[in-house]
Amino acid sequence: MKRVEAIIKPFKLEDVKDALSEAGITGMTVSDVKGYGRQQGHSELYRGAEYVVDFLPKIKIELVIADDEVDNIISIITDSAKTGKIGDGKIFVSSVEKVVRIRTGEEDEEAI
Amino acid sequence: MELGSISYIIDTLFAIFAMVLIIFMVPGFAMLEAGLVRTKNVTAVLTINTLIYCVASMAFLLVGYSIAFGDFGSDSMSKWAAFLFQMAFVGKVVNIMSGGVSERAKVIPLTIFTVVMAAIIYPLIVNVSWGSNFLEGTFLELSMYDLAGSTVIHSTGGWALLAAILVIGARHGRYTKDGAIRVIPASNIPLVTLGALILWIGWFGFNGGSVGSIASKENADAVALTILNTNTAGLSGAIIVSIIMYLKYKKLDLTMILNGALGGLVAITAGPDLYDIHTPILIGAIGGALVVFAVSFFDRLRIDDPVGALSVHLVNGIWGTLAVGIFASNGDSITLLGQIKGIFVVGIFAFVSSYIVLFIINKIIPLRASHDEEVQGLDVEECGLEAYPEFKRAF
């Protein structure tokens, strides 16, 4: 099993969610995060003084999937989250050792 | 019923209505300040605002009113209503002052200063301007016209704030070691807006009530004109700041626009009953413009005022009092020189006496929170109650 973490632009969340649902993904966890990469921050104005906002708001989507779905899911996220402009985000894939569904006690692929 | 008692009743009702509007400015200040500070200091700001209203009004009841006016008395309305109306103003003076030292001043010493301010310093200023006038006949006698207190209330609060900021210093991290200004943005713009607009509404009682009587055709006209002109100055203050901010930065900074409205309202407060209906447009516009420039001016001097109270109340209190001399001078009872003298006499007394009292209090109970308390936030350290304690929304 793999965990896919995708950092995307906030306004792209609906597009990504819809695309993943269509592909049969039944669940995901979403969180508000802030960060920066090559995009860096931007400057804002408050009471006549400029200041730099280092961290930009992003959305982090996490899903755990079966190993053979990884390539498909990555391409779905890449297609649906892409704007072509700097700051579109990144996708991280890592291995997951164990999954347990709390309600039933099912484990691993059955629990995804 | 005889005519005399009807006007007595109407004026009593009017004074109480005005008082309610002025007291409504307490939550106005509270919300404005709660929105402009960081979330870790919100409870402390609200605690100060609540305590200030209570102790200032109590001190004025027990001591201050007698110093200002001699004793409880009024022929034209219930003397209790006359007292309540005057009492409503007291909290405003210290409200102006407390906001500018928020996020680093401790509640208890600030409350102690409030007692001295409301019991002695402010009543002495009222005494020589609106009250029994112990300076009468001396060379210091004031001939200033200040209907609702551009100088007596707003500048007085502003001078006390300036003294307090000089005693207490800037917030930690506000100015970096290499001299740069670090912006600390507001935490809740909706609250700032709510507070500023409540203050605006409260101002109608503040200025309208200061006419003193509504129970005749002439007085009713004077009250209505006063309220009309008050509103106009607020409108033009907000509009001019919007224009300046947009031309200068291509952005509409709402906190500045609201401060501009309040600046216009302070500026009109000295003489809203004296002008025709168009002069307040100019007075409010100049007031708003002064706010924009004063905010960055004080910042350059490293005078840290999180809510802009100096720019709104001190600068425009002075401007409003001057404006009466410029636009409503009648060469007889109102002169530009008389207005300037009032600004100086009240200003010097308010600043020096506040500074001395704050200096002494600071020696006994430090006004400033410790570095750790300030970093942690005053909510936890002083109040034991965070304004926003939940990790996220609870279900």
C-alpha cells in the first residue's frame, strides 16, 4: 500500500476531488497547510507598510491506495491540479505498513 | 402640564438617550481593538475594556464629577441624567488610551492609571473647559470652543496614550534591530469593522447630546445639524482615505479606511454645531488624510500604536480644535488664538500629569508584561482565558 500526499493550490481542491471520485477513490483526508517552494511568498500591505507573507496557503490531500493504483492516481492528480503556473504543488508517495479500519477491525487492503 | 416641565422631561430623556449611545461605544472600542490585535491577546484587551468602563465610571461617580462641576446639579433636566451623560464620556478618554498600548501593557497597572485619570486628571480638564472653571480670571483661562471634546476628550486620551507608549515601549518584534518596521497584521477584520461602525453610531450621541438640549425648535435644529455634520465628516474621512490609499498603493486597506472615518469624526467633534452643512466635508477629509500620514509618521518614530489611536484621536483632536478657529472664528468668543491656547494648556497638562502618574505606577507595578508573558500572549498569562482556545471547530 502507498500513501499519496499531494500539495495543491486551494482552488483546485474540487477539481482534484471530483477526478479522484470518478476514478473510484472512496476516501481522502484534506488539510489546510501553508508553505512555500520555488514560488516563494508574496508581499501584502497593512496600514501603509509592506510586508512579506512567506507562507502561502495550500491544500494537502492524503490518500492511501493499493500499490498498483499509484501511477493512475498520480496522473489523475497531476492532470486535475495543473494550471501550468508556478506553485501548482507536489506529489509525494511513500509506503504504508499497515492500515486498520477502526469501526470493524479490518486490516490492510480491505480497510482502505 | 406646564411647558417648563415638558422641556425638563424631554431634555432628560434626550440626555439619557445620548448617554446610551455613548456607552454603546464601549463595545465599539472593545471590538475594534479585539480585531486589531493578535488572537493571543484578545481576552486581555476585552478585559481591559470592560474594567476601564467600570472603574472609570465609578471613580467619576465618587470623586471626578465633583472636581469637574462642583456638585450634582442641573435646572434644565434631571440632575441624575446630567451626571449620567457626563459619566458616559469618562470611559472614552481611557478607552482611547488603552488601545494603543495593547499587546504589552498589563491589566492591573493600566486599571490603576484609569482610576487616577477618571478621578482627577480628566475632571480637572473638564473643570477648566466645561465645568466650574477654577482658572477663571487667571492668564490661563481658556476661551476654547470644544462642543463635544476634540481636545477635552480625544486629545486628552491621545496625550495620555503618548505618555504611556513612551513609558512602556513598542511591542516585542515590532521594530527589528537593523531598524526595519515589522508589520503585525490584524487578526479579525470583521470585528474591526463592527467596532468602528459602532463607534460611528455612538458618535451621534457623543456630539448630538453635547448640544445639551433638544426641547425647543431652535435646539432641535441645532441637534439635528450637529448629527448631520458629524456623519458628514465621517463619510468624507473614509472616502478620502480610500482615495489616498488607492492612489498611493493601488490597495484599499480597510483598517485605514475605518481609521479615516474615525479621524473625520474626531475632527468634527469640536464644533459640529457651528458649521454649515458643507464645511464638515473639508474638515473630515483633512482629518482622514492626516490619519494616513500620521500612522507612518509615528511608525518612523518607533512609536508603536497597534490601533492607530494617536493618529485618530490625538492628531485629529488637535486638528478639530484648530478647525473651529479657522472655519467658525467669530472674532469675539471664538478665535484661532483661543483655540490654540486651549490645545496647548490642555495638552501640556494632560501629557505631563499622565506621564508622571504612569511613571510612578510603573515603578511600583511594572506596566509592561515580561518578555515571556508577551511572547506567550497576555490572554494566558494575565486572564487564564484564551479567546480562541479550540484546536479547530468542535463538532
